[in-house]
Amino acid sequence: MAKDTTTGPVRVRFAPSPTGYLHVGGARTAIYNELLRRSRGGALILRIEDTDTKRSDEAMTRQIQEALAWLGIEWDEGPFMQSAGLDRHRELVDRLLDEGKAYRCFCTPDELDALRAEAQSRKQTFKYPRSCLRLSDAEARALLDEGRPYAVRFKLPEGIVRFHDIVRGDVEFGLDAALDDFVILRSDGTPTYHMSVVADDLHMEVTHVIRGEDHLSNTPKHVRLFEALGGPVPVFAHLPLILGQDKKRLSKRTGATSVEEFRSQGILHQALYNYLALLGWSPGDDREILSRDEMIEAFTVDRLNASAAVFDPDKLAWVNSQYMSGLSLAEIMEQLGPFLEEQGGPVAGAVEGPERERLERAVDLHRKRAKDLRQLAQVVAPYFEERLDYAPELCQRFVEQEGLTELIEALRSRYREVEPFAIDPLDAALRELATEREVKAAVLIHPLRMALSGDKAGPPVFDLVEVMGREATDRHLGHFIEYLEAQG
């Protein structure tokens, strides 16, 4: 297992590109950066890498920040826009030119395409042949004087590039790797990703770079740039991909992939954070539900897993159910609000009204059985509806049950008088009626549940009646009787 031998505070950064919604892979990277910073002290920097002007979207920049904030990830510095530092990046390019560590490349796109095609015809990986490095000063000056466009290439030092990766151990890229004199400044004067990311990491004094393994092939270029610029090389940790259940890279084909999608589904932010944190890291024991403080206390990058993790929606649902049961009612209510608003109607009005207490009781009754916040909002809505829609396929057996409407009317009368309107008296009144009519209690219990909830399953029926309240219970029983009579 690889080790991080550094001690003391760290400076880490999360640096997403604003080209789309925050992917769960990016969210996991942000979580590990935050946990390292919280466990060791220091700073977490949010840097938006927006230099790809054709694909960057200001709306996505806002969305990424909102998604991080919803997850509960707190950054200490930023957000900084990478585009704001372009002049500083260009100054470093000029410095590399002055020091002979970079050179101007006047090759045209057509010339480079021809070289690539030639390499491909020989079934070789294309490497820039340093054509422009061999230009004399006079030749280069003549091209500049005639206004010939140019890019700037980094003069890659020869030799094996070695670095230690916390996740992967000692890594080296030899001379046979696809490394050449890569472009650090485009012909339009804009720095490339490689130049900007190293310039910013140096400027922000980043000590640890935790990012996805798709950046691993970039790292030897970055290491050489750090060395050329005379700055300390950060500690790297390249995280394995998150796979779908088909063992391929997680994508839309296999379900939700963005933080925003899980939020809209009704997953609690604490549950998603917990699940993603353990999707590639272990606290060192068998715990699967950990508070943020427990994760911070247990976190060490040495326990990051080098194997790809499989995203399991069922496991996330289980983690979410644990939080649905274990969080305080106040925390559940805080996150449930948008889903109640989505339901509309009376239940939305109950959020900030005289029915708030009854709403909270209904939420508390159902939250351990609901799989997510959306479902929870749906199952508490009947408590506040004037009239329910009964599904014919669920009610057919009640329609066919002889004498049921009269039995329900009798129960309705008992419940108008029962005191107090609480679980035990409600239970006793129903069973007393069943005994008098010489029927089993279930003959009344099942249609009672259907009448009040429109469903055949749910919490204990007398808990349901108590929370529903006398007025709503009476109203729903009356409407259910009307429904049965209309279907009979």
C-alpha cells in the first residue's frame, strides 16, 4: 500500500470544469479533498477551470457550487476562475522561453496533420519531431518578422519521469511513453490546460493533488513543468474510476450520474456524501454509516483504494434509508420542503401553517418506511387531501365484500365519539365493533387503511388513524363509502 509521508497542514484544491453538471466522480474527488483538509488542517481551494471558452458555461459554474454546498462541502478559498490568471500563466510561458526551456513552434495545422498521418501509416504513436527546435535564431526571427503564427512548446527534458502516487505507489513513465514537446501556449495566445493547471497549483501553493485517474497520463508533463518552474512537486493521488453495474465507466446508460439528479430523486445529502466517501475509501473497520466528524477523524489517504469502485444504486438506497430513520425530524423537514412544494395542494400549504404539527407527525410516522424524500412527500400528502383517488385494482375486493359499507359507516360513527383520539382507544373501538358484528378485525382494518391512505400497505393502521386526526379520518371514510357504493 502506498503511503503519504508528509505531515502537517495541507493545501488541496478541487478544480472542476464548468462544462456540465457535477458528476458523482467529481463529487467523490471533492469529498476526499475536503476530508484530507479537515483531518490535517490547512485549506481547500475551489478553482473553476473555465479556460475552455467554447464548452464552459456560467450556469454550470453556479450549479457546481450549489451542488457542492448542498452536499455540505465547504471550501476555504475561492471560487477562483482560472481564466482570471491567464496573464500570469503567459508570464510563466515567457519565462520558460527566456530560460530556453520552451520554444516557438511555427508548424501549421496542415503540416502537423501530415506528420500525424505519416506516423499512423507506420503504425507509430505520433511525437512532435522538434522541427522548430532546430531552427536557428535568424530563421526564427525571420518567421516572427513576417508575422507567422506560432505556438509555444515545452522542451521536455529527456529521461524517465518518476513520482510517488498515494493510491498507486511509485509510478514511472519511460522514454517509450507517448511524451513529446507538448504545447503550453496556443497560437491564439491562450495557455493550454497543462500550463494553466501547473501555474495555478504553484500560485496557490497546492501540496496535494487528488484527482481522477484520467489525469494520470498528464502527470509526467506536469511533474516536468513543476521542475522547470522551480516549484515543489505536489503529492499526487489518482483515484480509480467509478463504474456502473455493467463494469463500464458510469454513464447515463446505467442511471443517474450527477449530484443534481440524486438530489432531485430525494436522496439526502448526508446519505450521498456518506456513500461516495466509502466508494473507494475505508475507515479501517466495518462501519458503513458515519457522521462527517467520524469520517474526518478516521480519514487517511493511505486507505484510498486503487481498484475501481462499482456504483450500486441499491446500496445507496440502503444508506439513504439509514439516514431517513436516523436523522432528527428537524433535519428531515428541512430537506423535505421542496418535495412537499412539488406535491402542491394542501400538503404544500401545511409546511408553514396551522397544520404544521400534524405534518411533522405524519412525516415522523412514515420516514422510516419511505425510500427517499420524494416518496415521503407522496405518502404524507393524503393526510391533507380533501378527497383521495382510489385505484380500482386495489379496491376490487372491497367492492365485492358484502355489507362492508355498512360496517365502515358504523366504524365511522364510533370514531366520531372515541375519546381520546389516540392509538389504544381507536384500536379498542374497532375490535369492539368487530366482535359485535362477529367478523375478524382484519375485515375492518384493511379497508380502513385503504380509505385513509389509498394504499394497501404502510405504518401500523392505528398510528395512521391517530396522526390523520378525527376530521380527516371522518372525511376520508365518508368518501370511501361513496366510492364503494358507486362501484357496487
